[in-house]
Amino acid sequence: MASADADAEEPEAGDSDVFPVPALRERAAACAERLRDPDEFLLCSHIDADGLTSAAVATSAFERAGFDFETAFFKQLDADAVASIAATDYDTVCFTDFGSGQLDVIAPHEAAGDFVPVIADHHQPADAETEFHLNPLLEGLDGASELSGAGAAYLLARALGDATDTDNRDLAALAVVGAVGDMQDGEGGLSGANEGLVADAVAAGALREVTDLALYGRQTRPLPKLLEYASDARIPGISNDQAGAIEFLSDLDVPMRDADGEWRRWVDLDADERRTVASALIRRAVSSGVPSERVDSLIGTTYVLADEEPGTELRDVSEFSTLLNATARYERADVGLAVCLGDRGEALDRARTLLRNHRRNLSEGLQWVTTEGVEREDNVQWFDAGTRIRETIVGIVAGMAVGADGISARQPIVAFADKGDGETKVSARGSGFLVREGLDLSAAMREASRSVGGDGGGHDVAAGATIPAGEREAFLAAVDELVGEQLADGEDEEDE
Ligand code: C5P
Ligand code: C5P
Ligand code: C5P
Ligand code: ZN
């Protein structure tokens, strides 16, 4: 295995074509053109890592284009949020990382002349049409793996750049953070249209693509924690085993502490040392019977932000996205946006404080779910966290819980949390395997929530909804039935 620097791809100059199909270029150009018309407009985005990076990409491109605009963030673009937007004086509203799924709510406002929507999104579109709409799903691309909200915003930025003297390619690295924040990367890294973004970011010198140990926390976690917390790997005697992880490392011929006696981190190791640790880890996994696909997934494609300081949360794309979630999901999108836009002072300090809190919440949430366990219906498993897990992170916790003891990776997981306003938040997570079997959580969340007076949507593999409190049982029955039908239909298709 090579070190970060040795294995970095050579930046290549020249014209990459980031638009995967001409129709997306046309959509991006139409949206860009429309934004030139108004004297001022409103930019609205979603409160997660992808939504923040979407807003950062858009904001940078808009400023360079000399646009006059304000920015606002929303937890969910529901009917109330859209109505509040309609009540403003803006007659043009740009939506990033949401908008498609709420087109049916937006369309009546457009028809009433409240505002013209310009949408750059990657969620499953609702049943309605609009003119300025940039979404990979409209052109046959996968919105859950091939292009994220930030990627759509980046295509818009590139279209804007075509008409100005900047090409906006330096913004591609932020879009990569968004894609990884939405878990669009697999073992081989990003795929589909996302690869064009990676190429642009690499060419701009902002990103390096590195084959490396695929564990979360290479930049900031002390080595024993890096291994101990790698619970997905499930290596007996190392994963979730502090003493075991320390013992494993201590047996290697690599100094584990620095001159001050502090644990070293993965970034502190040189290429040879990394190879030693990685080889030993793989040998240990193999000898303790870890299945080969899980052994293979210990090494994968990772992304390093070349301009950020090594050993910080900003240097690794995945850690960066977690830092952003730690701000926006706690009503501090302003802090995350400032970090994306380059604030390495006060905003970064603030974000790091928020990150400590976010990590504690994730770890306590995960602890609670794995202790309580899940309930099982015919086709889905579920838990209701009530007020124990914040509704804005219950989906992340649900995703992290899959694969833990008693939580199957073979059934979708549905999580509930109280919103505290007479409503219940729902988050659902599936897997690539289940999607190939016919699972579409976006459709299931939308239909089941609407059947009880709520609303929802998202992606086939990950979706969410809001339902009235007290409708959990009816909702769950509807989801269970819908998912059962989807998986049965998937089976039929395979038989054909
Ligand atoms: O709103 P948005 O599109 O940003 O959210 C996508 C969500 O779906 C993220 O929370 C991400 O972690 C989740 N996801 C997932 N598995 C995938 C793709 C996305 O859990 N394969
Ligand atoms: O990419 P995503 O936001 O879905 O990651 C979920 C969360 O899991 C991250 O916020 C990160 O803090 C956490 N995580 C972790 N240890 C891992 C993997 C993820 O703490 N091994
Ligand atoms: O909130 P959570 O992380 O579970 O969201 C998963 C996916 O479902 C995200 O892409 C989110 O935008 C989408 N979602 C939605 N409508 C809701 C809730 C979530 O489209 N009411
Ligand atoms: Zn997104």
C-alpha cells in the first residue's frame, strides 16, 4: 500500500467534461441563465453535509457571478417551509439539495406567481413539472450514488463559470465532500457522474485520490481508537475492544507513541509503517475468520483535501463531512457554511466544539439502540427512540446500528423520533443489496406517510418522513406492506 503522497494521482490539465450527459448540461445552463434575471433572489438549502456543501458551492459561484442573494437553511422543505418562502418578497428562489421531492408543494406557489423555483437536487422528484430543474434522476442517473445535491450545485456552478472568467473548478472538492457526506462512495470510491467531479477537483489540485486503509478517522483518531471504533470491520479481539486494539498495535514493530508519549495517528505513520499495520490487520482478520469481502473492504479509495492541514478533520473528506453534520444538524448551518467558505478561525473552533457534542450524541444514540434492540415486522425492523435521540441525527444512528448484534443487514431499518411538536420524524435505511431486490424506501416513505396525513421521500436506499404523532402503528403497517410488495415484485422481475 502506498502512502498518501506516493499514490496521489497526477493532476492533469485539460478539459474534463464533467457533464455526464448533454441533457444535464442543458438543464444546468437553463438554471444558470434564469438566475441572471432577477435583481436579487433567495438560496435555500438542506441542513446536512451535502446541503451545506451545496450551499457553499452555489454561494461561491453566485458571488463570482456578481449575483445579489440571501441564503436560508431548512430542516425539511415541508408545506410550512415552502409557504414561509412564498411569503417573502423574493420572486426567484434557488433550491439546492432539496426541492425535487417537494415539487408538488412548490408548483402551486409557482402557478400563483409567488416565486419561480430554480432547483439543483438529487432526490426522487414528486409528481409535478417545473422549467428550471437540474436533477440526475431526470436523465437516468442514480441520485443516491452517481451525483449528490452538492454535485448538482457544482454542475450549476460550472454552467455559470462557462459565461464568466472563472471556470469554478476549484469548487469540485467541496462537492466531493457533499457526495461522501451522503454516503455515495463505495469501496472503489465515488462512481458515475461523481467521478467527473473527482477529476475536476484533482485537476484543480484541491483533492488527492488515495488507496488507503478504509477506516473512519485516519486524520484525527489515535491509532487504538481508529481500530477499536472500526466496528463495521468486525475483527474479533480488535473491533469494539480497546485492550485488544492496544495489544495488537503494541505487538507490531512500529512505534505507537510520539516523543511526547502521545498515541500516534494513521497520518503520523510513514508509508512503511502504514504497510506494516495494514498487513498485520489483514492477516489478523483472515486468521480470525473474517469473510473475504469484509477483509477486502479494509482497503479502499479515500479522498484527501490537499490544501487542508494534515491531522485535522478538514483534511479527510469523510471527517470533514461529519464536522459539517455536527453544525447544520444542530441549527448552526451558519458555522458549517463559514468553514466551507474558508473560515479557519472562529467558525472552525465553534465547529469543533459542536463536533464533540455530535460525536457524544451519536455514540450515546448507538449505545441506546444496540442495548434496547429492534422490533421486527415481516419486512422491516424498527425502533422508536422517542426523545432519546435527536430527530436530526436519528437516521445517522439507524445507519450506524445496522450490522450490530441483533440488527440485521438483510432488512430495512425504520427509526422513529419525537419532534416535540405533535409530529414524529421517521428515518429509513436500506442497502444496495435490498435495492437490487426491488426496495424503494423513497416510495415507501412517501406513500405510507401520506396515508396517515404526513409526507416523506428521499432515495431508494435511504429516505425519511414526518408523520402525526400517534400514527406510528398505522404508518408502520403501511411501510411493512409496501416494502413486502416491493421485495416480492423484485423477485418476480428476477424470475422473468
Ligand atoms: O438528504 P440526503 O440526500 O442528504 O440524505 C442522504 C442520506 O442517505 C444520508 O444520511 C446518507 O447517510 C444516507 N445514505 C445511506 N446509504 C447510502 C446512501 C445514502 O444511508 N447508500
Ligand atoms: O457519513 P455519515 O455522516 O453517514 O457517517 C455517520 C457518522 O458516523 C459520522 O458522523 C461519524 O461521526 C460516525 N462514524 C464514526 N465511526 C465510524 C464511522 C462513522 O464515528 N467508524
Ligand atoms: O432525515 P434522514 O437522514 O432520514 O433523511 C434521509 C433522506 O430522506 C434524505 O435524503 C432526506 O432528504 C429525505 N427525506 C425526505 N422527506 C422527509 C424526510 C427525509 O425527502 N420528510
Ligand atoms: Zn443530499
